[in-house]
Amino acid sequence: MNFHTKGIVLRTVKYGETSVIVSIFTELFGMQSYIVNGVRSSSKKAGTKANLFQPVALLDLVVYHQEQKNLQRIKEHRWATLYQHLFFDVFKGSVATYMVELLQKCLKQPEPHPDLFYFMEDALLHLDQASPKVVANYPLFFSLHLANFFGFRMVDAYDDKHTILDLQEGLFTDEQPLHTNYLEGFNSEVIAQLLRVMQPGELEQIHLPVSTRRFLLLQMELYYSLHITDFGQLRSMPVLQEVLS
């Protein structure tokens, strides 16, 4: 059967001489793999088709779907949204690449997750239009809020007594943990502040040293590795760190 769905391209791998295999996070079916034939060649038309399947692209799709298959096919594909900046702005593009990789590492099963899809779509659209100050804080903001969809959201209970953030438990406490995976002082205060941000525009008011952003991003990578099995390391992190500098 044919199904109409939106999708966010997560990863594209060349296959044969003219084809690609694409991992797409879809609105209807969650993460799926598709083989797309005839989109790679020296012709100008084919080159344009291949551009649709670059990571972060937001597509409008008509797909064939069979539950028992690991590799699906796409009948029709076109842009759902034409970004104004993400593919041309190095800073925004690096943040978007980080977001997509983080999402992909969290998605373990090809199951529908529409609320997560709408969150991701909205996050990318906001990033595309964001000011430089918002973009600078966006990776931290996104990392904290993405965790809500995978069952390990941080509990916002920061106050004068509960100032230590236990990364293993995902909560603020008044006692130093017996392990080393925790934040305190200014760093835990910043995380508490970011947890209370509901709209990306509010990030404009959060002024952080570059060193703090870089350190906290590494702590977010650690946080995810503590809660997602076989998380590993983010390949996009070194590039993002360099851009943040």
C-alpha cells in the first residue's frame, strides 16, 4: 500500500552506481530505511534529486510500506520545507547535524512516534530562523528536551538546597553523589535555567562563556551515554565544538 508521510533524513549511504540507502525518521512509521534508485549520476537532474536526501532535509513522501521488510521503497519525494539557512550557514548546519545524529542514536526500533517527529520538525524549523545568540545555546536546549521522549528527562527541582545535578539519576540533589558523574555550582545552575526554557526565543537572554557551552555539551553526551544502551560517541561533536569556539 501507498502511504503519505513527512520524513526527516537522518543518514544517506551510496548504493551501487546510481542509488542511495536512506535512513528517514517518518511521521507515520518512525525510523525507516529506504532504497532510492536513479538519483545519483552526472546529469544535472539526477544531482538535484540526490540533494533531497541530504541529512536534515524535511521531505514530503509517498512510500510503500510492508511491516516485515527492513528496506522499504519510496514512490514519490519532494521538499516539505525549503530551509532558508540550514544548508548554507555553517553554524546552523553544524547544530542541525548534531541534532539529527543525537536523535538517530536514541532511536532503537522502527516504531511510530509522532509526538517526537513533530518536536524534531519544529526544532529544525526554529533553528533555521534563529538568531546567532539563540543558535549558540540551541544544542544544549535541544539535548535537554529531547531526553523527555526517551524516559530520562531531568527533573527540574533546582533550588538553594538542591544545587548538585546527578547525571546518573537525572535530578538535582543536596548531597554529592558517590560517583563522579555530576555537575555543581555555575554549571548545574545553567542546566536548571535551560530546563525552564520552553520557547527557543528565550535562549536569547542566556549569556554563557564559550568554555561553559563546550563543557556542558560534553556532559550532555555523557548523560545520554549513561541512559542509552550502546550510545557511543557523537561524530558531530568535534565539529560542533570547533564551531562554538
